[in-house]
Amino acid sequence: MSSKDKETEVLKDDKDALDFLEAESKEFDKDAEIDRILKAFRLDAYAVLDLQPGVPESDIKITYRKKSLLIHPDKTKNPQAPDAFDRLKKAQTELMDEKHRERLDEAIADARMLLIRENKWTVDSPELKTDSFAKKWREKTREVLIENEMRRKRQMKAQMQEEGREQRRADDELEARKRKRQHEQDWEATRDQRIDSWRQFQKGKSSGGDDGKKKKKKLKPIG
């Protein structure tokens, strides 16, 4: 083998090695992103997409597209990819929903104000610009979102119970109307029979008259 051929083979081996390392690096990035998504607090769609609150809608679309292409189940062997992909899609859908995003933004703002009040800070306090505050804000946001979700579930349960009572009431009224209607139908169906029975009774009563009655025996006087 000539020196030129050897050089060509070395270059090919180096390229194969670099391609392999690049592929491994991309797969590692996919696994890392899948792991991050699955560990993110699912009630916070911003956290799932790894976005800051208040970003424009265009950023949400771009970020979702990049991440969804990265972790798509068809492009990675990671068995958790489908679950991560579903969570990512759900987070994007929630942020694109104006009402849902508004509720989420309100919860995040409430968490910030609660922290400020609890620590007796002001909106101009220097503590609000620290990494420590950012961490506490995320934790407080988590608490607020959990509390809101629990309240929502309680309201749904109460609503379902009330709807259940209303449904049972409606079912009872319907059953009562059915019974009444059936009774009226049965009464009407036996009308001719009742009339005939009454006529037979009246006929038998009138045909017997006084003659039909048994005469009482006269009692003989004693003595």
C-alpha cells in the first residue's frame, strides 16, 4: 500500500470516528433533553419547554419545533421519547391557548408577590435580582400551581356531584311521569271491563229486588 493510500485510509478512519462521535453527541443531547422534559414540573408549561414567562408566541413556536424535532420518537431509540414528546406537545398547546396561558401567567405573578410579602421586600428590593430569588420564585410558583390545581379539582368534583344530584332528580321525575302515564294507560285499558262489571252488578241488584231477598222466619211467641 502506498503512502498516499495509507493517508487516505487514515483520513477515512478519522472521518468515521468524527461522524460516530457527532452521532453519539446528538444522541446524548436527545437523551438529556428527554430527561429534562420528564423531570420538568408538568403544570408549568414554560418549564417543560424551558422558556421564560412572558416570551412572545413566535418563541414558543420556534422552541417547540426545535425540541420536537430533536426528541421525536422516530429519531431516537430512547424508550421514554414518546412520553417526553407528548408532554412537550401538551405544553406547547397550553401556551398557545390564550386563556390557559393567562391563568399560568397570573399564577407566576401571584407567586412572586407572595414571596415579596412573606419576606417583607418591596418590588425594588435588590434581593429580587439574585439567583436565589429566581430559585425561590420557581419553588413558590410550583406551590401556587399545585394549590390552584387542587382547588380546580375540588370545584370539578363539587360540580360533578351537583350535576349528579340534578341528574338523579331529573331521573326520578321522569320515572314518576312514566309511572303516572302507565297508571293512566292501565286505567283506561280496563275502562270497558269496569263499566261492564258495574252494569252486571247493577243488573243483578235490580233483578233480585225485594223478592230476591230471603224472608226472615217469623218467630213464634213463647208461652
